[in-house]
Amino acid sequence: MARPEREAVPELPLLRRVIIVIDYDGGEPVEHRIELYRTGRVDVYRATADGQDWGRRGWSAVLEGLRKSLPRRLSVRALASYWAPRHSREDPSK
């Protein structure tokens, strides 16, 4: 029995994905660009973030790097409670 011929797998482009994040937290918008390039494996990318090499990473590792490199900002309420005095510095014996 002859097997049917497989279709040729299309070659993936060199630049496969681009993630653009615009951060408005600092007053002025700051654009971060993450580029994911083709490697020998379909599920692994050569990643760069703002021109700096991140090495070879899978999709989950790229998202983890994005999450860790752009941490959340504290709210005004959280900052106020953080800087509020926690203990009275007065001498209780007086």
C-alpha cells in the first residue's frame, strides 16, 4: 500500500513574533519591543527585548520574562501604608 505524499512544510519567517508594550506608568509613555526570531525548533525562539539578547526561550519563558521585567507599580494607598509608622517610638515608661 502506498502512502500519500505529505505536503511540504512552509518555511517559517526569520522574525516570527513581535510584542510591543507601551508603559504609561511613569508619566511619559515608554515603548518596549520584544522580538522573537526563528530557531531550529518550532516551539523555541531567539528572543530580544529592546535590543538586548534574551537567549533561546519558549513562549512561556518569554511571557515570564515580560512579567518579571515590567513589575507592577504600588498604588498610592499601598505606598502610604508602607511608609506609615508601624510602632510608636515614644518610651512607654514615661
